[in-house]
Amino acid sequence: MSKPIYTPILNAKQGEFDALDHIRTETNKAIFPLFELPIFSDEFLKRKKYENEPTPKRLFVADTLSKIISARSNEPFMLDIFKWSPDSTLESGEHVLNFSYNYLASRNANVTTVVGYDRWEDIQYVKALESIRVKSDSFCIRLESYAFEDMYDEDHFSEILHDILDTLQLTPSKCHVILDLGDVSSTSVVEICEKVERAYGLIRPLGFTRVSMAGCSLTSFITDMVPEQDSSEVILRREYVAWKSLRNTADIGFGDYGVVSPNSAEIRTPHANGKIRYTISDNYFVARGHSRMHGNKGAQMYDLSETVISSGFYLGSSFSWGDRRIEDCANRLLKGSLKDWVAIDTSHHIQFATMSVLEFEKQLLLNRTTARL
């Protein structure tokens, strides 16, 4: 597989699937998404679909995986059980990671299994990965918070990384690496660059050639970004600005968390504020409403859509499916649930992020070509 243009880390949920169902063909081929499998919580047991089901967890995971296959078709993607305990099993006792891989592979899905550095100490997790390695050589090593802490002790970090490579018999040049900074909403661009530069300097000599970085500047609570109800703010996309700075000297790909913070709660609250997260150059334009239980409730999305369209940032209904839905909302043709607005915002974001990275790469190549003349 050639190097992807953009690596979004996405929840494997309906909103994200809806966005991918309406993605442009050329954009779909340019991305290499990492899907995080949602956990099966006790809340799901209250739903009619699962209340009399003998293996509800297995059914939930299988349903989610089938939706990933539908969203990606034959295109490649990564799968991670990051939100699950690393020793998680289904009702049968089968490890959730083994079941997931076997389910996807039996349906010819183009899946890459994610290896979590932070979870490597769990023996059941390692054994699950070893079982997958017998059948596949497509892996991605995800370096997260503990990994970045361990990098200050280079010998310790190197020991764990080599243990991963040796245990799974991975060839660095064939293995993708994601430098995942997670929530960077309170991290300066300079600090992001320093962390990534340190990590890149440690792993590059080992032969890794497919390296991406990822982070998220959006917070889990809208009040942290837009303090006042029924107002808007411009939020810096710190991970993207840092990537552009780093890309000038490092062969590193770009990734982020779409429009959903990695710290967002799994269960949605009915009092959630209406909001639209509209990705723009180097920033997000975030329009905030108020509690969907108060005032004009869901109808507030009409006003928020008008705010986006009149902001000067709106790119028109032809830019993406999400942009078209924003215009439909402004024309009072839809209100949309929280899930619908994740889909709408994600649709615009993926299209904008992919095009932005592609244009930056083209300009970088042009500048380097010109400099050699």
C-alpha cells in the first residue's frame, strides 16, 4: 500500500459511517482510517435488540464490524480495541481482538491490526496479537501517552519497541506507526513539535518508513471552546499547524480525530448543546447553540447552519455531502440528531482535511523541485 494522504482516527459509530457512506471516491482512496471499536456497555442491554440475546456483546461487535466493511468496501483501514480492556473477551471466551480480525478476514476486508504500545504488558493482549500474526503481516504500532513518557528513557522505550517487533516478527519498513498525541487542546504547537521530533528521531533509525502523527484540538465539552451560548469561536487546529511545520523536514503523514474529541463520553446526554464544528484552514469554526432540551430545542440547528453559511468560511453545498446538509438545514429541510451532526461535520472535515494535506504536499514538492533548479 502506498502512503496515505490522511489518517483519521474515527469512532466506529453510525455518525462516522454515515459520513463515509457519502464520501467522494477519490477521497475514500486517499485516506487510511483507524476505527476504534466502541465498548459494549450495560446501557446497550436495555435496548430491545439485546435484551433477550444470549450473546449480546458478540452481536454488537459483529454488527459494528459489518458496518466498517460496508463503509470501506475494498479500501484499507485499521482496527483498534483501544477503548476496551486489553484482556477483553466475548461471551464465548474468545478475545475480542481475535474475533474481530477473524470476522473481518473471513469477509476479505483489507484490515490492518493496531498494536497498542501502552497495552503491550497485558499477556492476553499479546497472545491475541500473536494469533493474528500467524495469519497476517499487516500491523500498525500506535505510540500513545505512556510511549511518549517512556521516550525520556530511551533504553526502556527501545527495549519495549524491539520486544513488539521481535515477538510479532514485524519488519519495520512494512509496518505503519502512528504517533498519537490524543487531546492536544491544551498543548502548544511548539510542544507538539518537540514530542513528535523526539519520537521520530527514535523510531526512524529502526527502518520505519510509514509514520503518521495524530492529535485533536477539539475538547470534549463545548463550553471549553465556546464559553457563551448561541455564539461562535475559531479554534486553532494545533495538530495540523504542527504537522505542516514538521513536514518540511520529516517524512511524516497527518492524522487527527475528525471532529470528535478522544475524551468524549461514550453515552450522549439529552442536554447536549447544539453545535456545528466546521473545519477551515488551520482552524475549526465552532458554532454553539444551547441545550437541546430548552428553547427551540432541535430547531436551533437552523440558526447554527445559517451562522456557518454567513461566516465567510462556508465552501458551498457542492464541497461535500456534509456541506449540502448544512444548506438543507438552513433551508429548514432538516434538524438532525446528535448522530446526524457528527456525520455532517465529519463529512466536511474529511473532505477538507484530505484536500488540504494534498495541496500542502503538492506545494512542498514544488518548492523542493524549484530549490534544486
